[in-house]
Amino acid sequence: MTEYKLTYFNFSGLGEPIRFILSYMGKEFQDIRISFEEWSQLKKKTPFGKVPFLEIDGKVIHQTIAILRYLAPQAGLAGKNAEEDLEIDMVVGAYGDLAAEFSRYWKTQNPDEKEKLKETIINETIPFYMSKFETILKNNGGYLANGKLSWAELYFVGHSSSIRGAIGLDLNEKYPFWKELTEKVHSLPGIKEWLKK
Amino acid sequence: MTEYKLTYFNFSGLGEPIRFILSYMGKEFQDIRISFEEWSQLKKKTPFGKVPFLEIDGKVIHQTIAILRYLAPQAGLAGKNAEEDLEIDMVVGAYGDLAAEFSRYWKTQNPDEKEKLKETIINETIPFYMSKFETILKNNGGYLANGKLSWAELYFVGHSSSIRGAIGLDLNEKYPFWKELTEKVHSLPGIKEWLKK
């Protein structure tokens, strides 16, 4: 049996989508959650000084998107052809641009700039992306691409649960369509059982 | 004949890798280079308020990585299986993390923080990533993944030519292995001819 060992911090962020896809695939996996103290030691041993990384029978793979793309066909969550994969990659890339803004906020030091950036993200960036995503979901029967479930939903919902902690905005509270998407993913076979643990 | 129409600014950045791959494929394409004034008008009409976007027979596709991934199999620049695609996606993702730092520098307003960030990027971030990429190239016979040319090289070289303008560091001057990689890509059939224009 293939051994999966995921290493990340003890929060959702970039690790949760991988926990989701492995759970959806019905795979048992070691869910290693390191402290920031452990991280300073471990960092040097990782491919690019980053988590998450996933060991599959000892082989280390890294980069959340790369990992999800790799596992997606095995999970039945990839597109059925290049056109469908493109649709998934486009919406995932757009979410990545939004996520980059959270990361920028997180890393900004100057208190005035940080506060201003937070306001821009909450009042402009998030509403802009949310309105785009809402339209896409409407046009795709409640999914993000191709009118069916893909790894994009697992990535969006898995990652976005960190936004509340990062910037103090609960997407599920503010956007009913997002709550619906979250509930859809949270009730998927495998993910549902894993969340109960 | 399929019509390709690329819209981006008049510099390399995220547009150049797409210009490279279309040239490598031997495709004629409209290379629309907009001014910042034009951009403020056009922005609202794009899928997520971003460039580049590529029109293929009128269909708009966006997100540089998604576009490259989509064109790669047609260009003969994709992996031959999921494992090879994973190798490409991992190194591309790592480069994306580096590129995100340039973008963060670019967007930082506070002069002290901006200056400090620039120093960190030049003295720590770039040397760190360059040493990793150098090792990967050594282990892959001068390529970034799977010991052969892929869309990763086009992405790295196409995008990184903007770094000098963005942060004042010429990778080709500082890192001989990078210059070699750049020359390798610049002398590829199709790209060589396109650069001459």
C-alpha cells in the first residue's frame, strides 16, 4: 500500500487542499503538523524551504498546485481533456492571485501600509473576486469549471478557510454562495469522514 | 488557420513566455502591447482584471501558467506522463514563489520597507533560489525537469528578463548558468527568429 505523509503547519492554508484530496481518494495519510520551532530546523531539509510537502513512499513532492494536479487524475478530479484542464487551471490561477494578496498583507511590516492594504483587500479585492467566482459558479451549475466537481473546489475551500484567521473576514458568513460551496466540499465522501476526526 | 491574439504590456514579464511558446510552435500571432492608459479602459473587460490574456479564434483564455500548460502538449513541451508533468509543475511553482517576491517588492509603498525588501531579495532570496535552480539544472542535463526541454525553460527565461528592470539585478550577468539557460532558450527554433524581429 502506498504510504502518504504530509508535512505542514497546524492550520488549513496550503496543506488543507492536500488533506482534502487524499481523504477524497480514501487514502490513509500521516498528517504531520509541525510547530514553528520545529520548522526552523526542518526548513533547510525541504526542496525550497517551504511547506507543505508530501512524501509518497518516501519520494518528496512539493508545491500545493503541483501536488493537486498530480493527484487529481487518480482522484477522478482532473479535466477529461486539455480544454477542461485549462478551465480548471484558469480559475485556480485567479484564486492564486487573490491568495497572493493575503500573503502580501501577511508579510507587510509597516503598520499604516498593512492597515491600508487590509482595507483594500476587504473592501475591494475580495468583493471583486467573489463577484467573479459567483458568476463562474452560476454558469457552471454550482462548480468552478466544466459544470462538475474538480480539484479546484477542494483547493478553494481548503485554502480559504484560513482567510478568517489571516485577515479577519469570514467568507462563509459574508457570502452565502461561498458557504454553499464550502458545505458541498465538506460533505464529499472521504472529506466528510475526515473532518469528523 | 487558428488565430492567436496576445494582449499584454510592452515588456516581457508574464507575456514573454507566451510569446516564446507561440513562436516555438511556429504560430503567427498578434502581439498587442497596450499602454497603461489603454489598460485602465481595457481592465474591466478582462476575465479577472489582469493581463496577459490570449484569444484563440476569439476565445479568451487567461493566466500565464494555465495558457502555457494548455499550449505545451501542442508544442511538444509537456511531460510525457503525470510524473513528468509533476516535475515541471514543481519547479514552475517554485519559480512562482520567487516571482511573488518581486511582485511584493513592486507593490510595497513604504520607502524603508521597500528598500529593506529589495536588499533581502538581492542578498538572500535570489541567491537561495539560484543555488536551487543551478542544482536542478545540473541534475537534469541543463534542463529544469526530466532532462529535457519543457515549457518550464520558456517560462523561466521569458519572465526573468523583467527582473533587471524590476529590481536592478541582471541574472544573466551575475549567474553564468542562468546566462547559459537564457541563451539556450533564445536560440530555440522559432524563438530565435522571433527575437530578431
